[in-house]
Amino acid sequence: MKNHKAVSNKLILKLGFTFLTLIFIVGIVYISLTFFSVKKFYSETTQRLNANIANHLIEEKFKKNSPFLDDGSVNKSLFGDIMHDMMAVNRAIEVYLLNESGEILYSVVLDHTNPNKPLKKISLLPVKKFIQNKEQYILGDDPREAGKQKIFSAAHFVKNNKEGYIYIILASQKFQQICDSLFTDYFFKLCTRTTLLTMIFAVFIGWLSIWFLTKSLRTIIHHVNKFKEGDLCSRIPNPYNSDLSVLAVTYNNMAQTISHNIKEKESINSFRKELIANVSHDLRTPLTAIRGYIETLKIKEGSIAINDRKEFMDIIEKSACYLSNLVNQLFEYSKLEIKQIEINLEPFYLTNLMLDIKQRYEILAKNKNIKISMIVKTSLPPVMADVKLIERAIQNILDNAIKFTPINGKITIYLSNKQGYVSVKIKDNGPGIYEHDQELIFDRHMKATLTNKEQGIGLGLAIVKKIMELHKTEITVNSYVNKGSVFEFNLPSYNINN
């Protein structure tokens, strides 16, 4: 039991660990995506707010002064004023003067410390794209670090027959380092707090969810353990409503099959024990008689009269026949009991079978001057049954009827048509059976006491009962003392038109 609990707890721990891991991963991914979205939102907002800063610079600074001197060199004093204004207004920007091909002619940068090799030329494709549509979020080359891109503002100018571009990086390298540092610190704090709170919350919700989700699994484990401990009736209630309905239904079907097989095995073992006991008891009487008379014949071989010798031989023969019949019945009944006989259903006319059996038994009935008659009411349809097994059942009934019907007695066979069935009744005018014994005559090892004190072998009618069970019908008896007995059974009729 402890092992099963350990297995169950191990599964729950695995589910819990998996659940928490997924929550943690989802949390990290969510936070990362959030920061990426926030940074992008900040960058896009900054770019849109400062989209016209390059135009404003050209309008204010280049309206009276040219960015180039008469000799074609860069007007550094003008860009010195620009640097002074940057320090007063916005220290996060970097201003670059580009020629018409994108080469950097001059730059205004407050932070000159740069470990990376600066670019001499940038791509003008995003610059032209930005000038055409300033509402679009566009990243341009970072002149101070190859391979990196940043938000910018740009404008085209033509002055003194020279043209070029003002290219302004809106987030300088220093500004970017400060932002990254702040973002990293904030991210770490938020991640730590969020992860801690998420894990605490996830532990509570996770275990609650796992407990709820594994409720059906725990129920199945509980009933499986009960079944293992010997409770063969342990079944999962409402298996089709279970969360694991396929497993629950499969277990119930499997348990039902195992229980049935165990009970069937126990029944067969019990039958074998009873059969051995019954065989030992039933064989003892004829064997004792045979052995006794043979010993008498051997001891008194010369002094036994011819008539006595003939009588002894008749008794030995009768006992041997009785013994042979008993062994055959025991063998036949054992095959029926352990279901080794397969039923072969086929349509046949019961009237024809009964006439054939009647003709054969009339020869046996002559020894006691018993009259066998048959009454058939109306035309009977064929029946659907195993003709050999039904023939055997009728023979057993007639064997008992002839055995217990007195000399000059009468046996009557009735065949009639019922709704969907053909009824068979075999009536005799024998001594009858006591009412309290009528239920015992079909038992495989009970011998009902007859009114004339004669004993039956107890297997002929038990075989009849098994044959009827194979046909999903039953054999009944109505008997009255000194008036005889009536045995009756029904067989399903067969529709020829089908």
C-alpha cells in the first residue's frame, strides 16, 4: 500500500514540478516580451515626438548660416553653437552632417569616449524612407558602432549649391548605456519580485489544480488497490463520467473479466472435488457387487448350481452396465460443466426427432409392458436448437420415466405450439416425487427420494438441466405422489421465411 502511495505522490510531485517550471518559463518569457515591447514603445514614441527635430535644426541654424564655408570645409563654429544648444536642451542626441552619398562629414557628440570603431559612412536607405514617411517606425545605422541601429531624425538640405543630410541620433551611446543599466536593474528587481510572487501563487493554484485534476486518478488507484487486496467487487463508480473515462471503463471491464475467470476457476475446482467424491461413492456400489460375486464364483466354483451361477452372472453384467453408464454420464456431465461442449444451433422438426426416439424406446418399454404414446397438437414449426443435445436430453428423461414407471404403466409425450416456442411434455404414471425433493432432482450430486424408496443415479436429469441452460431455457417438473410426474421444456421456434 505504501508503494502505491509513493508512486501516486511521485506522480503528483512530477506534475507539480512540471507545472511550476512551465509557470516560471512563461513568466520569464512574459517579462522579456513586456520589456521588449516597452522599449520598442518608448523608442517609437521618442522618434515620433522628435521626428521634426532635424528640420527645426536646418530652419534655425542653416537659415542664415551655411554648414559649409566658402572653401567647402565644414562650418565648425556653427556646429559649436549646435553643441551648446544640445547641452542646454537635450544631451541625449548626436548630430551628424552627411553628404549626398551618406559619408559623415562632421559630428556633434557630447561623449567622445567610444571603444568601438566609428563608421565613416551610413546607409541612406532608412534615411530616405524616414523623410518620405515620418510616421513610420524606422531604425538607422549607429555611426559610433557598426552593426547597431537606433532611432533617429533626418532632414535633407541644399545650401550654396551643396546638398546633404542632417542625421540626428535620438538616443546617444551614453544615454543608451544609462537606459540599459536602469532597465537591467529594474528588470532584475521586477523579475525577482514577480517570480517570487508568481511561484507562491502558482504553488497554491498549482497544487489545488493538480489535486482537482488527479481526483479521478486517485479514485482509480484506490479501487485498483482494493481489487489487488482481494475485493473482487471493487469497481470505479460512474466510469463514463470520469475524467479518465477510457481508463476507468477499461479497468471495470478488466476487473469484471478477471472476477468472472476467478469464480469460474473456483467453480471448476469445486466441481472437480465434488466429482471425485461423487465418482468414488457411485462407483463403490457396482464395483463391490461385481467383486463380491466374482469372488463367490471363484471360491464356490464347483458347488454353485447352474441357476445360481446364471443369476450371479446376470447381476455382474447388470452392475457392469450400470457402471459403464455411470462413467459415461460423469464424463458427459463434466464436459457440460466446464463448457467444453459447443452448441450447434440448426433448424429441425421436433416431431420427426420425437417419433424416431419413441420408436427406439418402445422396444425397451416392452420389458415392463409400458405403453408410450405421443400427442401432437396442430402442425408444429421447426425449432432452432442443437439436435444431438436435445435428443440426449429427451433420452435421459425417458430413461427415468421407464425406470420408475410400474409394469403395465403409461408414458405420454405431448408436443404443442406456443407463441414463438414449441412445448415438450413427457408424462408418466409412476410413483411421483415428494414435493420437497422436486428441486433436488436436477442437482448433480443429490439423489431425490422416490415414493417407492428407489434411488436414481442423480446425473441424468442434471445433464438435462445443463443442456437446457446451453439453449437458454429451463426444465421444470410437476409431480404428485402416486400420480406420476410431468417434465416440460420449451424450444424457440424457427421462422422458415427468414
